[in-house]
Amino acid sequence: MAHHQILIVGGGAAGITVAAQLKRARVGLDVAILEPSADHFYQPGWTLVGAGVFSLEDTHRAERDLIPSGVHWIQDGAAAFDPDHNRVTTTSGSAISYEVLIVATGLKLCWDRIAGLTEALGQGGVCSNYSKDHTAYTWEAIQDFKGGNAVFTCAPMPIKCPGAPQKIAYLADDIVKKKKLQANVIYATATPGIFGVPVYAAPLREVVKRKGIDARYNHVLTAVRADKKEAVFQVTEGESSREEVIPYNLLHVTPPMAAPDVVAESPLANGAGFVEVDQFSLQHVRFANVFSLGDVSGMPNSKTAAAVRGQAPVLVANLVALLDGQPLEAAYDGYSCCPLITGYGKAIMAEFNYKQEPVPSFPLDPTKERWSMWFVKRKILPALYWNRMLTGAQHERRFMPGVR
């Protein structure tokens, strides 16, 4: 049986970032990443693929080129967790033992929870930026749209990058207005409001009003009738609910999301299927040598790639403390960031913590739409992701004058 001092399950943004920071903290640590995919994608860039700004290849790198120096890459997936015996079984049938386990598998996309969606996706104007196989089709569908209803959905929380469903609606609305089409842009979201953080929800409501977007709340997409070009929603109104059918000419879908089955069905999961960790220390509440970060972790934070930059230093500090027999004193404050694109050339850089307080990285009012934040989203953040985040560098906010 193979053995590693630290085993990281998942080689996405969270897994590679924490591996790189561990090796920076202690170069002699024996760290392995269990990850089956040979490809790595910068998923925050897929909104801009769907908007015709990036190509899919702009968001792609080979996984082998991103594995930190000195870290072992096991190109396999996890089939079962056995935390009582400090062991993970892989999809190929091998077993790996560990001293410390880090779970960073990310989420799974549940396309099949929406009737008819799997068959409809990628044709007939039905698209999604959440799928690497279909995000380029979003741009094609927007270009081909000639008018009528352009419907953009948002699934029930939690989902990754919860601002993304409305970003593409704002960008598509810009195209609609530029072409002077006779169209209705509808944002049908399962959430009760436009955004979960009140200080940023206020300016977004003004954006919706200014653009004339038809925002419909508490709308959960349940079915796509591709033959009739109809989207079916279950709408909650107080204690009652009803069905609503919206005809579409363009339909952008955000699928429901969940923890992967291998996590949800394991002893590591909480009642919702996510890894049951303390929201501050990131240590498992029942297995002291297990940690988790990223989208699969059970913290009540917004699930974004940026959140990993707040989580990874805390996890590393507490993991090293555990190895040294010291108290776990580092605490994650819930930091997350959602660059809320409100149109071509405009964005609100929404950074916040568990308390839903703004924690801006720039000495500017973070609730304002700015061209500069569009530039950061388009040019700066991808470069930081590839060249700093995945190499284990700390958040750049410490270099900004006037920022705590």
C-alpha cells in the first residue's frame, strides 16, 4: 500500500494551491495529489468565454505543468474514504494511506436533476457557462439570438461562483441593446434576492432596473421542453408554490450542484453531503487529521476560487500546528470575492466575509461599477491565478496601500 504524509484529494484550484503553500511552508513535507484529470481549467474565466472575450483554450493548462515541485501526482480518482483507518481507495482499486488528509474534490454538476436538460444542452439556444463542453456554445447562441425571450437561470444554493448566472445575463443584455433587438432578458433565480450580501445587492438592483431586466425570484428550473422551447419553473410564494412556464428563444442554465458521491456517501460528510469541517479552523469536526477547503468543504461561505486564497493559509498553518502538536490557532474569516461583471467594461469587485462585511482589496468604494475592476477581472485575475495562486503565493491585498 502506498503511503504519503499528506494526501490531497483533488487537483483543482484548491488542491494545487494548498499543496504549493504546504511546500513553501515546509519543503520537506511528503505531499501527494490524487487527481485523475490531465487538464486544468481556470473556471472563473468561463463567463468571458461565453461572452466572446476569451477562448476556451485561454482558460486551459496541462495539469502536469501545475503540480508544485516536489509534490507527487497520482493520476487517479477517489472511490472511497476510510478515515477510521487513514486510507483512501482509488478508482483503479489501489489503496493509499496517509497521516493527514485534505479533501478538495470540488462539486459535481447535477444536469439530470432538470428534466430534459441533458438532451437539450448545446443546441437550440440552450447553453451553460458551467460546462467546458458548452461554454463556447453560449457565445454562439448569444450571437444567433434574434429576439424574443432570453432566459438566464440560477439554481438553488450552494453553487460555485454564485454571481456567474447573472453576469452572463448582463453581458447578453449589452449585445441585445447593441443590436437593437426586440427582446426580453429574464433572470429567473431560485434565490429570494439578486445577491446574498446586502451591501452589494443594492447596486445590483439598480443595474437590473437600469437595464430593464425582468428579475424573477424564487424560481427553480425543473424542466426544459426543448421541442416547445419552454422552461418550466417551480415558484415559491410564501408557503405556497406554483408552476410557471416561460417560453424561450435563448436559455442559459445554471445546473444544481452537490458534493461528489464519493464524499457525500462517506463518513466525512455532513447532512448536506459536504465535508464537515469547522468553519474557522477547516479541521474536520470528528477526524482530527482531516481538513478540507474549496467548494466541497461545508463552511457557510460563498464558493469561489478566491475563497481558496483565504482558506489555504489557514489550513496550512493549522495542519503544520497539528504535525507539531501545537494548538490550531489560525482562523478563516469567510473571505470570498465575486467580480460581478455588469456589462462589457464594467464590474463590481464584491469582496466580503462571513459577517457579510465588505473587505475590499483596493482603497476604493467596492460597491461601485468600475472599468478598472473589469480590467482586473479580464487581465489581472487570470495572471494572478496561474502565476501566484497556484504557486502558493499569498493574497496581493497586503501590497495595497490603504488596505488592511
